[in-house]
Amino acid sequence: MKIAIRNGRVIDPANGVDRVCDVFIAAGKIAAIGDAPSDWHSNKEINAQGLVVAPGLVDLAVHVKRGTLASELAAAAAGGVTSIVCPPDTDPVLDEPGLVDMLRMRANAQHGAHVYPLGALTKELGGSQLAELSKLAHAGCIGFSQADSPIVDTQALWRAMQYATTFGFAVWLRPEDHFLSREGSAHDGEVSSRLGLNGIPAFSETIAISRIVQIAKALGTRVHLSKLSTALGVEMVRAAKADGVNLTADVSIHQLHLTDVDIGHYDANYRLTPPLRTGRDRDALIEGVRDGSIDCIVSDHTPRPLEQKQVPFGEAAVGASAVELLLSLTLRFAESAKISLADALAAIGARAARTAGLPAGTLSVGVAADVCVFDPTAYRHITAASLKSAGKNTPFLGYELPGVVRATIAGGHLAHEANA
């Protein structure tokens, strides 16, 4: 299909482009920016006047379970997301090549977002026996992770990172000390004390960061830290990078907006992992995104059945649906943090793609045509009914958020189109 996107404001941070022009798509790739190729005839034209035309968004944390892949890819497309990284905590766990093959085959059949799986670092995410990393990499895994499951034994973590380093594999880890966090449900502070909730201290993250960084420095491992949540954690990442450690990091979009105070009257939609922390932590995370210490922003999309959230806060499942809100929440964050639109889009586009080593986040001629066309001035009212995800759990129900996606093109296919 040949698609022409006319008269939009094209913002491509990877190439330093920010101007009003046309974009032409043919054979699933970007054919031209600006002037049409010779003898051009469109099968479809999209009028993008007054709209932004950007590379499709790249989300490095989208959790999917059995039977929900179609709905979550539809949610991604509705949010302008065209590349997602899938952690290995699927059902079943991605610890065998055949399971990776099946996931990729099912995802390709949807003609939606490109799915890049992370393989399990250990068998069944159990934290002890190493998974068959080489075979998983051959099957298409871009790195290896424990998702939110810990490796408690430091020697097991050392051996796993040692093996990954030998073959040049990236290791994705969420820094949290299991013994300090296992009974907690909220940040350890005044709010959790007042609400009578078991706390998770900030040092549960920083102790884990210290352990990971020291091993990574000794081995030269390529490590990505997922979902930073503390001010000291940002400082430690900044220092480790300055010290030459091969380290990248991301932050969940929720942590850039919300704090533990927002839990209010035990609203389980605010039960997240890591937990929402203090205003000081949030400010440090914002500064980390601004100065590049934090490489990118993720949705940490974790849809949950309604019944898993309609229970007491301490018993509720962690996580929130967020992939289709990533753009809107990033625009809202950028406005409050006084970050330019181009820089905000880079944090969920080019910078995210570079962090994961993905061929995405750009509108360069000849690359796969992954495009998000959105109205930055339009607002959307967030309701459970408006979410395409199978999970309707989000702290932002009832909010009016900026940024309405008018069209999403993934690999040259029109994956989503909304009425103006």
C-alpha cells in the first residue's frame, strides 16, 4: 500500500527534523520526506494539517499474558506505539525457544506493533538455574530479564551476568532487594504509616543497584535497569555511567506524575511496582530524564482483571494499563517539566530504540514505516470504556489528557485510525 501523509508537522528527533512537510510510504518503508517520489500514486491519503507526524512510539515494558496479545496490540496502536518490548513473565514464561517463536508468530499475524521479546534469564524466572540464553537469542530475544522476579542469590546473579557477558547479551534487571520489599505494598514513609500499609524502603532499590553495578563493572556486562523510582537511584546511575559502566535505565511514566500521597483512600489502581515514592524522588526522576541519566520512559503496561484490583490495597495485584496512555502522559509530563516536544518524543522514541538496540524511532528514508500521527492540542477523557486494553486499571481514570492519536502505521500497515 502507498500512503501519503500530507501537511503535517514532521518531528523526527533522531534526524533533527521539525518542519511542515509530507511523508510518503511504499512497500512498508518510508519512501520520501518532503517531495513525492517520481510517478507517485497514493492508495490512501491522510490529511495531517495541524497534526504532528512522528516516528511510532517505542515502549520497552509491555506485559502480555495468554489470550490478551490481540487486545494489547490494539491498545498499543491506539496509543501510537509501534514497537514494544515484552518482558518474559508471560503465561507460560519465555524460557524456551518454541515459546518465543509462538509469541512472535502470533504478534506478526496481528499486523500491529513489532514485538521484541526478552527471554527469561533463569528457568521459569526461578532465580537459580540459568535458561538456555543462546537458543533464546537465536529465537529472537533481544536481551534477558527476570521481569519483577528476583535473583536472591548474589552468586547466581554473578554467574548469570558472567555468562551473558561472554556472549554479548544484554541483561535487563529491576533493582529491588527481595528481602526488603517482599511484604510491602507502598513506599515506606509517612503515608504508608498513616494508612497502616507495610512499607518498601527506598534503600531496597539502591542496595540492589549497588550490587548490580559492582558486578557489571567487574564483568563489563551490558545492563539495563528497569523502572527506577528513587532520587538516590538516579544519582547512582549517573555516577556509574560517568565511571564507564555499560549501563542504561528507564522510568515508568507513572513515577513522573504520581507520588505516594496519591494513594488517597487505598485506591488499588495506585498499587504499582516499584511503589510510588515521594515528591523529592519524583523531582529527581524528572531531572534524570531531562539530563539523560535516565535514557527513556516506559509505560510498564500491566493489565489486570477487575477482580484483582477490587480488593484491599495490600492484597491487590500490582500494575496498571498504560500503553495507550504513554503518549498523552508524556505530553502532560513534558508540559509540566518544560521539556520540548521533540525531546519528549525522543524519550519514547529514538532514545528508547537506541537503549534496546531496535531498528525503530526514526523516519529515515528506507526504514520500516512506523508512524504516529497525533493532535497535540486535542484532549481525551479517560474512562474504562475508552481503553482498548483488556485491563481497565489505571490511576488516570477520569482525567482529561492531551494528545489524541489520529493514525498509527506499523510496518506500512494502517494499524489504527480515529475520526477527527
